[in-house]
Amino acid sequence: MSESLKPFSRGDVFVGATELNDPLDDHAGRGRIIQYDKNLKQKAVLWLGATSHLVGGLNFDARGVLWAFDSHAFVVLNIHPDGRVQIRDELPTRAFSHVTFAKDGSFLLGEHLAGDAVRPEVAARMKTKIPFFPGGDRFGDGHVWRFSADGALLREYATQTHGGMAGFLGVTHSALAPDGRTLVYCSETGPRLMRYDLANDRQLPDLQSFQPPFQGPPEMFFGMAYGPDGALHVLRGGRIDIVNGRGETVRSIPLEGFGWATLAITADGRFAYAGSFFTGQVVKVSLTTGAVVHSASTGQARALAGIAVFAGQKRAPRKKRAAGRKRAVGKKKTVRRAARKATRRRVRR
């Protein structure tokens, strides 16, 4: 089995599926990222040494760098296309679990945890200990933190959270709307699809919200992603809902079983990759027909916490490319002028 990832190819799928190997802690184990091709044929496995618990929140930035998180151990990782694994230890030591990228180059980190207590009925069956952040008296605040491209903190947004079924979950999944200013997010297993106005730093009315008593199983939200057409795709545990800007579910794609919690959309908008936390299964779903066209098993239940699709490295904006060309041309002219002067000096001698 490979100990490193293969060179990234367009369409490759990366899955965070920790190998759980601690009988006393069902969230702990060897961090693992599995690399598949677009048809979910396994290509490689990267074993991580800096993590101790579930690895998830996978996402690619414009440079083609893969981001990954261990919110339990307060670890943020960058896996570069050359295979280098970078620990982003300059970032605040908080329970960040995923990243969203803005068009201006800044990035948003979602704080996975909030509060200082676990609901008693959940605590009775939990087999892991949720830590307070270093120096704090709570798990976290469930806020969204914005950083410049070079990692400088720009703002902390006081996002509302629901807590989910366990009561301590913060901003566990999010997606930036096409307007570039509205963040849509959830506390997974909770019944609210929340929104925040980043430009004016204020909470917005929920895009969707359900209140008990529910008709049938409890309403829950999980992973989400916008497609290239601007449509929001949201996992609901047992299906993918397509939700418009008015909060209306315009279509649902059923999935077999329950526990589908992580989602990624291909760059062309034709397919979705979904991961089941309960079973460790990954499926490739046609967004046109709703059919599962490929599937794979990570071989580990209750560990699949992130999916990302490599879409390639984005080109720099045209203005930046033009500036780069001008600098290159200027350097060439400078070199040529220096060469001509040196030639004239040699001739005069």
C-alpha cells in the first residue's frame, strides 16, 4: 500500500477515512486520506502523522492544495501537489473542521464545536472525550473565522449555531453562495439551514428550518456544496436536496440507507460524490438521472469525514497574468540592455 499520494489528476477524488484503532475512543486512530480516480478506483493512500482523530473537511484551494482537518486535535493540514504535508500551526488553536474559499483570495474556517457541555443522553453513549480548546473553558464558540490568503486573521463572525443532536456542534459544514457574501451552513444533525451575511456581519433568516414535532424521522442537514449553475446541493442523511435561493427544495435524489454526510460536486456539475459516515461507502451519483454510477468502500465504518474532487489548478486572473508578462518582458529588456553595454565596453577596450 502506498504511503503517499500519486500526482493529482483532474477528476481525482480524495476521501478522509481515518483507520479507527483505539478500543477506548471511537473517534481516534491513524489519519488516512484515500485517493481515487474519477470512477472511484483506488490509486493511493496517504497516512498522516500529525493527526490523532477523525480527519475530514477536505477541500482544494485555487493553488491545487488539499486542505484537511482534525478538529479533535486542533490540526489544520495542507497537502501540496508535490506531496509535502504542511501543518498550519500559525492559525488559532480552535476546533476548525472545514474551509471555504472566497473570490478575493481569503478563506473561511468553520469552528466545529460550541459550548461546554454534551447532552446527557448523548454523553451516556459517547466513546470519546471532547476537549476544550487550549486555555479555554469550553469546546468552542461555533464561529466562522476569516483569514487573508497569507493566513492573517481578518474577522471572527459570531454565527448562530444549533448544536445538533449532541448539543455541542457548531459550524460543521458551509458553502459560500454565488453572491460571494452569503455563507450557508449547518450544525450537522440539526434541523436548520442557516445563513450569515459576511459583508454586513449579521445573521440572516434561515434558508430552511424545521421545528419538532416532525412528521416521520427528525429533519437533519449535513454536507453541502454549490454547483457551477449556482444551485445548492444539501445532504439530508438519506438524500440530496437541491435548494433554490428562496429556500425551496426543487428536487430530491434518494440515496440508499442513512448516514450520508459528506458531499462534493464535480466542476462540470454533472456528478456528486457522497460519503456515508455509517458505512464508509463512497458513491458517484449522476445529478441528471439520480443513478449511482460508481461506488467504493473505505473499509472503515463511522470514519468517513471528508470528500474533495481535484479540478486542477486555477489560472491567475488576467490582470495578474498581464502584470507578470510585463515584468518578464521588462526583465528581458534589462538583460538585453546590460548585454549591449557590456559589449560596447569590450569593443572600446
